Amino acid sequence: MNVSLLILSEPYSSQSSLSALKYAKAALLAGHSIPRVFFYHNGVHTGSQLQTPQQDESNIQQEWVELANEYKLDLVICIAAALKRGNLTVDEANRYDRQQYNIEAPFELSGLGQLLDAQLNSDQMITFA
Amino acid sequence: MTKNILVIQRTAPYGSSLGREGLDYVLTSAAYDQNISLLFLGDGAFQLLSNQQSKHINLKNQLSALEVLPLYDIENLYVTQEDLSERNLSQSQLGIKVIVIKRADVHNLIEQQDHVVGF
């Protein structure tokens, strides 16, 4: 089955952020495919490479990167929701004259049309709020 | 490829930006010619109240944003009678035309859809 994920929850604040990661791993191990993971609302913080958890905690950003590299996942962060919350790629940092950026591949910033595309082209879309 | 999509709004209009961001998804989907219905469930019913004074808390008015929906041919807005009455709301307090259904009919509304997403 094709299952896309919509992640609305913020890493480290909400259990559902980790639940999404565990769900994704379980679904992929079971042979399902995940056409897209879309990060929206407070979920846009998930891709920040400046996350610096303590050593005995999960690094959620890093775990998504590893999973994406292994399974060629499409990790899309809503650009409008990300920019206002301070999550920028180097291109957006240059565009808005900011000195820092914190989003890199495999995460990418794109529009809400990518969420619609994921919903229309998946058998199911599971929301983690 | 036009599909029937139900967007469920479950949060009050301010307090969290989720209602606003859910509405952004509605407008995006409508721009791509999808057939969108909206269900204001639970505290989502508060988004429909007239006379919202959100400028006092430096936020855009959610009702004003909902009022543009007919321009996108989105006219199927639903709320349940139970959610209104449990919150002591009457239809006369709502600032936008909405279809009041029974809670027991929500599953019929969902079954009519190709896709459902909740915010």
C-alpha cells in the first residue's frame, strides 16, 4: 500500500513526532511504500539540523535523514509554515538576506500543493498531530 | 482529476494556528480544482462565530478568511447540531452560511469522500 504521512507535531514536544518516525519505519519494513512525508504546522521544525538533543535521546532530524537515505524518501516541509518559524534552506536564507540556514537535503521546502499531490496519489494519508 | 476531499477543522480559531493553516490547505486544494467540503468539528465550531475581533491579538480574522470560500466554489460547510449546543452556540451567532447536520450523520459525510484530512 502507498501511505503518505502528514506530520503536524513538533519534535521533542509531542510524542506523535516520534510515533510518526516509528510508524514510517514499521510501514517500510512491512513492505509498504511512503510516497511522501509532508511536514506542516509545528512539524516544520522536524528538519532543523540544529537540533542538539542529549546523547541518550533520539535525534529525530538525523533519524529521518537516515531513513530517507535508505528508502529514498521524499521529505517535504511546507515552505510558508517553515519560513515564518525560522526554518530556511541556504537558498531561502540568501533570498531573505538571513545569515543562517538550518534545512538541507534530503529535506526540502515546497508548497502545499505537494501535500495535495501526496493525498491524491496515496492509498492513505496518515496524520500525526 | 477532481476528487471529493473533506477537510475537518477541529480547533478554535486562535489559540493555535492550526485552523489558519488548515484553511490554507483548503484554498490550495481548491486552486487545483478539487471538490472541497469542510466540517467544523468540536471546538472547530468556534471558527464560525460572527463578530471576531482578532485584531486585538494581532491575528488575521478567521471568519474573513472563511468568507472567501464561495469565491472558490466551496459552499459545503458543515457543523453538527450537537457541537453547537454543547458550546451554547446558536445558528444566529454564526457569521457564515453553514449546513447543520446531526453528529450521527458525520460518518455519512465521510463516506461520500475520496479523501479526508483533519487539522
